[in-house]
Amino acid sequence: MSHDSKIEAALALHRFGLGPRPGSIAAVAADPREALLAELERPGIGQIDNHGLMTSAQASRAAFEARAERQAKQIVSMRAQKEAEKRQAEGMADAMTQTPGVATAAPPAKAEEAPTIERQTFLGEAKARIDAALNAEIGFAERLVWFWSNHFCISADKVQSMVGGYEREAIRRHILGRFADMLLAAEGHPAMLAYLDNAQSIGPNSIAGINRTRGLNENLAREILELHTLGVRTGYTQDDVIRFAKVLTGWTIISTNDNPEHGAEFIFNKRLHEPGPQQILDKTYADTGVEQGRAVLADLARHPATATHVATKLARHFVADEPPPALVDRLAKTFLATDGNLKEIA
């Protein structure tokens, strides 16, 4: 093994994997590129096969029930405390009342509270994610997972119980598939709809919008155009954002309070949907309910600006902060030529 081949192997493992391990440089030195691509051919690569993990909807329902139970216990405790205070105020005997000349026993130490179900779920998902990285021989697939999770990011501060399920369901399943499929999976996932407030967005002229005061929320539409697909300063306008937000009204989440069995799952609610056609980026989309939004996402996934935006981010992530324009151009052309085949781009 030559000095140059060792350097190339180490560079490949650092740039595209999770760094060298004992013996890994020698193992890939003959053909680092082929070693990286070979990892992507392994069955189930990038997936987490852990039957102990809940789906995002299951985790959300479990958290909802746990919060309801905690709230009920707090209410019962407060009622008991008020009743005790009432009895004491009326002069009734109390076992904890101090008798003159007798020291009152110290109150029992407060037991340390167990982690909430939300915390337990989050820690379990975090461990599974760390284990996936630690057990990876090279880690190219994990790097792709991390890249796309960052691209379609959500926050545990807002949807803690769902973040792990979201990554497994919307990201890991699609890292070697088509960008259009990942885009649809991410934007229609309940975690994304909750994180960017689309679950509460109501079309102004929808049935619900006419009957209620709550209105349109632009967060999801703006993030999709600005961060997830086209990128900034690529020709879309504020009017496009508003119209797209109207298209996405009705993309919401089943209430766990009303439906304990299917709560936290995606649903299209026609009553919330802004009626009528919408023009986005000079194309008019007929009002076909949930399919109207899917049609817009499908076109955004295949837009040249999306290809350039994604290619630039990939090259920046794996190659350099200022990637070579020729590399970005080549990746963008591959993106368009393969209908967003992410395995071909990798």
C-alpha cells in the first residue's frame, strides 16, 4: 500500500464516512470510491431495525396520554391539599401540627421523579441513532442521513416525542430513493406539520375559515420554497408563498383527544382547505384537494433551481465550504437527468 493510497483512503473515510477505524484505511485503500459505493448496496443500509422503538404517531399518543395522566394527578393532589388546608383552618386536628415542647418530624425527602415518557422516548431514539453510527463500518449512509435530516430539520424543543420517528420514517427510508418521495414524506409528516404550524393553518375562504377567526399560516410554504427546494432568490415571490400556503391548508394532524387510536397521524381536512385554483411560479394548479399540494411538491422537486440548490448543499457538506462550480453543475445535471435519484447523486 503506497503512501498516496493511504492518504486517499483516509481522506475518503473522513470526507464521506465517520472517520478511520483500526484497519479501515487498509481495507478501502485499493479503491476508496468503490468501498463507499459498496456500502450503499448493502440491504437495509441506513435503516434502524429496532422493534422497541415506537412510530412517531405512537410516541405522540403515548406522550399525550402521559401528560393527561400527570395533569389528572396534579389536580387530585391540589384538591387534597386545599381540603387539608380547609380542615386546618377550621381548627381540626392535624397530625403534622407541632405540639409545644415536641419537635416536629422532618418531612420525608421528595422522591426523585422518573423521566417522563417523552424523555424516555427521546433518549431511546438518540441511543438508536448513536448506535447506528457506532456500528457503521464506513458511515457513508449515516452521513447521508445526517445531511438530509439537517436539510429537512425539525426541532425536539417543539415535537420531542416525534423527532426520532420522523427521521426513521421520512428520511432514512428515502436517502437512496427519489428526492420527490423524500420531499413528500417530510412535508406531509405530522412532525413537520406540527413544527411549522401547518396543522393549525386554515384557508380564509374555507368552511372553517369562514366560521372561525384563526387564519392562514405561511411557515411551511416559505420553508419549502426557501430551504427545502428552490433556495433563496430563485424567482419565487411573496405571492407564491401565500398561494402555496393556501394550497397546503387542510394538511393537518388527527387529534389524539378526539381519536385515541389514530391521533397524531396525517389527515387531509377539506373543511380547512382554501377552495379554488392557485397559481404558483406561473403555473396554475386546480383544486384537487390533497392532490393539489402533492402536484406542487412534485414540480418543485423537479425544478432546475431545486437541483442546483441541493447539489450545492451536498457539495458543500462533503467537499468544501466553497465547492467547485463544475462539481455543483455536474451534480445538478445528474439530479435532473435521473429525476432526483439520490443514489446516483451520491
